[in-house]
Amino acid sequence: MATIIYQKNKCIGCHACVEWAPDRWRISRKDGKSILMGSQLKKKVYVAAINDREVLQNLRAAEKCPLKAIKVCA
Ligand code: SF4
């Protein structure tokens, strides 16, 4: 089990995370920013627990995010 931490305030809606980890990321029609599916807002960041098979693609999403808004913690 790992955790994704997402700072939505940094997001510019570039779609990179959606392309690399489409099961977890969507672009909001409301504000054009990414949504971390299944997350909860905790102290201004979105947090989601993910299973082991999701780690690799979300690590790639984090790596490709130009604003470094995504972190994956093992
Ligand atoms: S890759 Fe980063 S900046 Fe781009 S949509 Fe995803 S969270 Fe936002």
C-alpha cells in the first residue's frame, strides 16, 4: 500500500497525470484542474491510498507533472 499526496493549488491542468495514470486522475470541468479520484482533503492537500499495482503508473505521473504537484509515498 502507498499514498498519493496532491497539491491541487499548483495544478495547471496539463493532463500529464491523466495520460500516465488514467485510473486515478481526471480533469475537472469546473476549474480545469486535475482531480485525484478516491482522495480526501486533509490540511489543504488531497490524499489517496493506492494499491501496489497502481504505484508504478502514479510514480510516472508524479515524475511527469511539470509543477511537482504529485507525490507518491511508499
Ligand atoms: S500533471 Fe500536474 S499540473 Fe498536470 S494536470 Fe496533473 S497535477 Fe496538474
